[in-house]
Amino acid sequence: MQTHTYPSKLLERAVEELAKLPGIGNRTALRLALHLLRQPQADVEQFLTAIGEMKTNIHFCSVCHNISDTDICSICSSPSRDKTTICVVETIKDVMSIENTMQYKGVYHVLGGVINPMEGIGPNDLTINSLVERLSTSEVNEVIMALSATTEGDTTNFFIYKKIKNFPVMVSTLARGVAFGNELEYTDEVTLGRALLNRVRFDNSFSVE
């Protein structure tokens, strides 16, 4: 493992903090820190203000758990969105991926992850109960299970299906244009859009009782 000798403790501290970001190693963190050091003071202050305001003022939508500048996100509050169709996704990044396809006009429900016992994530760590409550209190015709095509995603799909199958809604899932093992955010927009448009009934895609 390569170590660096820093000419400044302040630089070293900045590198250590930047290296905590996902996908950022010490070498990249050093490059970013030196880049910031070369920028005008006003630009750096603007950067720090944007990060601080994001952390302090951003909300999680009280309906779907997407991020928002207000209590209810722009998608849930939009009169042009179809509130009778809910697309269940793993993360906020998946909402962004599906929105980029421009093929979906319903609303979302962000779980905040998938069931993964190896990482200590169980059903109660996700927003599954919130989804069940939405179905109890809202007029919903279809729930689209749009989780990643992984073992954990399929396990979560099945768990949710068992929880909501007695509601008068159709439960569908993405067509398998999304290859098994793929996370939704890394699927290209064309493939994701086709998988969404060609979705199938969940109980036709798996053997369930």
C-alpha cells in the first residue's frame, strides 16, 4: 500500500476526508484536494456551501422516500403523474435512471435497499411497511417491482409480493431484458425503458403460491 508524505497537515486531513467518499482512493483524493487548493476562494466557498446546504436542507419525500427540496417531492406532487401506478425501486439513483428513459409516467416508492441478511439488512430496515400503508390508503391499480436483477433483489421482490398480493392491484416486474446480476443503475436507458414497457405479471414470472 502506497503512503504519501504530506507537506501540510491541513492537506493531509483534507485528503483523508475526501478518501472516505465511495470510489475515491488516496491518489484521487490528493488530486482533488490539490485541485481545490488551486481554485479561487469564492469557488471553493460556493462548493462547500452547496454541499452543506444539501446535507442540511434536503428532505426525503414523506410519500415515496425520494429526495426532495420539500416535504413532498416534485414527482408525487405533479398533477400529470399517474398516482395509480407505483414503481418500487431500491435506491434514489434508480428513480433517476428510470426517469432518464422518459418511458414512465407513474410514481415511485424507494425502499432504501434490498433484503440482504449477509449485510444485516432485513425487511424492517426498508420502507416496505410504508408501501403497504400506501396501498391501504390510496387508489393504486399496479405495483411495478423494478429492483435489481440479483438474488437479493429477487428475494425482496418475493417478500413484498407476499405482503401485498391480497390487495386489489396487479403486481408486475421488469421484463428480463435486464440481465441477471445487473444493478438497475448500471443498465443502459434503452434496455431499461424496454424492460419497463414490456413488464410482465409477477406471478407469471416466478412460481409462487
